[in-house]
Amino acid sequence: MLSGYTAVYNATVVDRLLAEGAIIIGRQNCDEFAMGSSNEHSAYGPVLNDADNTRVPGGSSGGSAVAVQAGLCMVSLGSDTGGSVRQPADFCGVVGLKPSYGRISRYGLIAYASTFDQIGIFSINIPDAALILEVIAGADDMDSTVSQEPVVAYSSLLSEERNAGKKYKLAYFRQALEHPSLDPEIKSAITGLIDRLTAAGHSVTAIDFELLDYVVPTYYVLTTAEASTNLSRYDGVKFGHQTAEKTEDLTAFYKKNRSEGFGREVKKRIMLGTFVLSAFYFDAYFAKAQQIRRLLSQKSQEIFNNYDALISPNAPCVAFKLGEKQGDATEMYLADIYTVFANLVGIPGISLPLFRTNDGIPFGIQVMSDQLKELSLLALSDQLMQSEGKH
């Protein structure tokens, strides 16, 4: 749809990085319009996992993850609407941070689902992620949804938090570790980590989360609805793909532009979103999903009133083979089961590259904290990385 299009302005995050002397090497491949969990839905072909070129890197920000994984750059940016930074970070064995909703300006980010989207950071270590967050976070007159809360000096305060040697109160969803879709090797690794954390003096508690199986349907109902609205601007009139076929009818002209310009996955999600917003199904799907989102926000508040952080897997499996899940949309969408919670409730989450399978395939753990508590999240993450021998 945007082949050959050149942006007429920089995103706020790019301007802030350039102002601090960052050297921008290039742009990475991603799933079309950030829609995908494997980076196989790109107009430029799939991204390959640098640990094993027969496997996917995760999506949608797979190119950004692989760029850091392969040592092409020190840090990169991606977007996270339902796990598109944390899941690729998990599959590629790098750090992937999704800040709180509104912590970073979305000005210049192509909108997929406006109440979910957030720009995220890939890096090799926690201090680098903290420094980039410090540079790009904060209020922006060009984004009315960005938080007005001041940005703390994450990079310098991180070492102070680390040296304090704080013992954390952690929780995990019992249903997440007992879910039938979770790979036994991932479950074993996380259970072992919980044992080590407990032995080190941290408190780790299992809590019930009966809504786990509702998060993916809720996420897809709401995000496709928002995508249907956001992507209506791509009609081929002012910019974007325009059909070469001559037509006198404006509606037919729009249909041709969009049918030719959008890929299959994007068209599928636009149609799903249009369906759930239709008059006959609005109450049955969209309104119900909003109610569940409110319940999830209440659950989140209860958790962080009592605990410092929440830990969980990032994905039910490690990086899978290219093409392996292309024939089963449900299985592909379920890859988001552990990450979409953070986007639904607007809290920060991070993927930490702590583990490898017996075959040498990297995977990590997800840590989440309360809204705008990125400093605490980064400090705990740094402590976990250090204690597990990851620097």
C-alpha cells in the first residue's frame, strides 16, 4: 500500500534520538501494518531468525529484533500493539521493552490500534534500554494521548536501584503456567527461575487469573475494530497505492486500490473489525470486549496494589519454523496469549533473554509492572539479568 512512499516528517522519537547524537542506520522489515506474530506477512518477504534461519523471528517487529540479535546495531525501535516487541525479543534472545501506554509519543507511528499501540525498544542489555527510554519518553504537543508525567533519569537511577539490593514481591498467573498450550521446556525453565528467586529472598506467589482464555478474543475484537477505522485513510487518493485500472465509479476505485494495495492478513483484520463494528454485532462483540477490558484493568490494579511485578512466559512456544503455522490462524493468534494483557490494560512489560532450549534456541521471560513504573521494572529486570549471568 505504501510502496515508494517517503514520509514528509520524522516521528517524535526519531527527532529526539537525532537531537542526542544517535546514528540511525536504517529501517527494518516488519509484518505489514504491524499485523502478524511471525514476520511472515511483509511485502518484502519474511525476516529470518539469526539463531536458526529456518525459524521465524516473531512479529510484528521481527526485523528490529534480528538487527540487534545479529549485532547490526546496538538498539532498535519497534511497535507493540499486543506483543510485537516482547515476542520477537523472546524468539531472538534480546531485551524487548514495551513501556506504559502514553509513556512515549506515538506521533509518526502508523496507527494500527490507537488505544493499544506503543513504541518499544530492543537492546542487548537493560542499561541501553533505560538510556533510550530516557531520551524518547515524555510529553509531546503532537500527541494528546501521551502522559504528562515527568521522565526520570532512568539510566543513572538504575544503578542506584540495583545497588539497593531490593527484595521484590512477585506474582504469576497460575493458569498461565498450567495452560495446555505452554511448551514443557518453557514451563520447566520458569519454574526453576521461580525457585531461584525464592531462594534469593524474593517473594513469588501464584495468583488465579480466570480470564486468561478471554484476553486473545478481547484483544482481536478491539484491535481489528480500531484497525478498520484507522486504515480507512489508505484509499489511494492522496497517497498510497493507486490502481492502474480505469474506472468511473469512486467506490469501485477505492475497492480496487485497497484490494490491490493491502496484503491478505491486513484485509482479513480490516474485515473482522468492520464486522464487529456493524450495527447487528456491535453489542455482541465490541461492547462485550470493552467490558472485559474494564475487568482486566480492575484485575491489574488489584495485582499491583499487592505486588511489585508480574512474571509470565512471553509465548507458549519458542521460535517456530517458517510456514509452520500459516495454515492455522487460531494457533498463530494464540501466540499472543501471554503478551496482550499488558496492552489491554496499558502497563509496561519487558522480555528478558534468560534461557535457551536444549537445541540452543533462545527464549525469555516476561516481567510486567504497574503503569508508569518503568524504573522499578528496569531495576528488577537488571537484577534478574545479573543474577542469571546475563550482562
